[in-house]
Amino acid sequence: MYAFNLIGATAGSVFTGFVLLPLMGAQRTLVLLSFVNVLAAGMLWYRSDALRSLRTAAGVTAVIIPITVFMPPNMLGLLFT
């Protein structure tokens, strides 16, 4: 289990540093990886029986975040100022 964690952490760091950052820039990479975290949380909520009421909130969040990821940079700057 620890070996898989180590391999995943190493691969994620290398992929982020050498692919995502040069390709998308720091701000968009941060937004994209935040979306991935929210998506993972949404999947866990969806599979959880205790938190069924949060499925709608997770779905709305999963729709809104990609809009910010693929938004033109000048519009993204307006959101964060």
C-alpha cells in the first residue's frame, strides 16, 4: 500500500511539474487540481449512504468548477481580484 502511495505521489509531482505547469500555468493548474479534489470528494459523497442530500451540491460543484478551468485568463483574473 505504501509503495503505491509513493509511486502515485512521485508520478503526480513529475506530471504536474513537467506537463501541467508549462502547459497551463500555475493558476489554471491550481484550479484544475482543485477541481480534481472536488470531483473525488463528490464521488465519495455519491457512494456514501449517509450523505445522500449532498449529491445535488456535489453535482452543481462538478459543473461550475470546469467553467472556471476553461475560462479565458482575463475572465479568470476578474474572479480572483
